[in-house]
Amino acid sequence: MANSCDAIIIGAGPAGLATAAALRARGLDATILEKSDAVGAVWRRHYDRLHLHTDRARSGLPGLPIPKAFGQYPSRAHVVEYLEAYAAKFALKPAFNAVVRTVRRRGQTWRAEAGENSRSAPIVVVATGLADYPHSPTWPGMEKFGGPILHSSAYRNPSPFAGQRVLVIGYGNSGAEIALDLAEAGVNVALAVRGPVNVIPRELFGLPILAWGLTGRLFPSPVADSINAPLLRFAIGSIEKLGLKRSPKGPLQSIEEDGRVPLIDVGTIDAIRDEKIKLRGDISSFAMGSVAFKQSPAERFDAIILATGFRPDLRSLLPDAKVVLNATGAPLVSGRATAEPGLFFCGAIPSALGQFRQIGVEAKRIADAAVAVTGRK
């Protein structure tokens, strides 16, 4: 392999593959560096029952639709199969087991240090995604709990939890679906929800929620949320009666201002109504085999699942380019030029359009900008 190329892409997930294909379509030579041994590594690790929350028609990457045979909402296994097919179609051959330690500017180029896979190029695209940086908060007494405590990224299926009492902490999409997965398997499960939430249906009157234009940009997000609110209340019903607090910001405003994706409900709300999933509030402390809540007494649990999200921190990867990151190391912008010439991020910020669709938009935009940087036509 040559030591230089037109662009270096870090990550062979959806964002890395889409960006590489877009660059290749514009005549640029892109090298993909992937730390695992296969494309779509994060998707391969997701829990078994996971499906895309956005519909197939709006989730394909540029140049290759997701096959109709995969259904309206493709499964985790089908997404992996699709990513493999995508790499094959565009002859994308990542360098696997290539762990990038640092990316630094060297004159007019960037240098990705990855041992024998190190590369130099005028363009570098960080496409490591959102779900590769598990966030695991702590509470007083947690070390005394005694039972298994695992992040949602390590959860696969309900089998290890048969006959146990399980507490899922966090009411994002992973937490809600994992709690549902456990409940449907007959596991005694509770869901700890700390603050206000936004809930939207996956479908409305048989159509995918995105087909209703709920993510349209005709109005500022607070106005659009106000217009959409009656429709969402009709579809979901009163979450307040279940013990949940509705967020003061609507779904679009929460995504835009706080990067908080709404819960796309796939059955969790009904399971809560049917008391198959118990709701609990914020946690105050842990003890041996139990968890105490701020608004209710301690309860016994055998296992804890932390559905507490992900927090990308790229400060060690980009030690000389911290101006493009916020205080916690997450990218300030995604899919467009950063404050560092030639440095881009793809798929790094949650989108109301659905992450796969947004990745496609960003990949094309990055490729257009890369042409200008390299002087290619």
C-alpha cells in the first residue's frame, strides 16, 4: 500500500463507507482505516432485536438502496449485510485492524498514525460515529451492588437475565427497546427515567413517521414542534398518566439545541401501560443487591443495564486540532468544513432526518468540499 492518498477515512461503518464511495465517484483515492476486522463493526455488536428506527426507503446510503426484501425496518443483521454489499458494490477495501492513534497536521497534509497502516493525505474524515463511545455514569455505593452492571452496548438478548429482576437505566431508544425486549421474554424489568422525555411513534396511520414531514424545515423547530404536538399526542396518548414527564422542548428543538434524539416508540409505551415494564425515577444510590431512588424506596435487583448513551471524545485522536471539538471532545460540526482545513467529520451529530439519511447528505457534501481542497475536477 502506498503511504499517501487523496483522503484518509477513519472508520468503516455507514459514514466511512458512504464518504469513501462519494469521494471515489469524484475521482479521489480514499483509504479507509478500520480498527476492527470487518465493515459495520458497531452494528455487528448491537443487541439482537434491533431494527432501524427509520424506514428502509429513507435509510439507504448514496448509490445503493436497501433491498425491499429486508422489510420496512431492516434488522441489525440485514443492516450488516447491506453494509457488506455496499462495500462490495463500490470496491471499498478498508485496511482492517488499523487502529489510528493520532491524526496530526504535517504542513499541507494530515498524518494518521496507525503503525504499518499510517497514511498522509490533504483530506481526513473522522467517521467513527456516535455509538462507539459508551458513557457509564456512577452513583454512590455502586461498587457494593454485587451483581452484573453492564452498558447497553454489551447487551445482546434476554437469555442471561431469565428469572432475574433487572433495572434498565435510561429512556433513550436503546433503553426503551432493551426494556421491551426483556419484558417480552418474561423478565421482571423496571425502567429508571430521570428527566423529561420526547416520544414519537415509529408509524402514524400505517406510514413511517418521517413520511408525515415531522422533520421538515419549513418552520423554525419550536414552531414546527408546536404544529406537530397535537398529532403526536393523538398518536402516543398521555405519557403523563404513565408517570413520565413531557419535555418542555419538542422533538426537533431538542435535537437541534441539545443533540437529544426523541424516543421512537416500538411498543415500550404499551408495555408500560400494561404494567409489563415498571417505571422508576432518578437514582440516589446503590447498595448490596439493591437500588434506592430519589422519590421511592430501595428495591432489590439482580442486574443493571446502563442505557446511558454515548459521548464521543476525540481529543486524544486530534491532539493538535481541539478547536474543532467542544469541551467534552465531541465535534462542533459534521458534514461540512471545520476550522481546520481538510478535516471533516461525518455522521457525528444526531439528526432529525434519521442518521443514515443524514450520513448520505453529509458524505456528498464532504466529497464536494474535498474536490475543492485537492484541486481535482
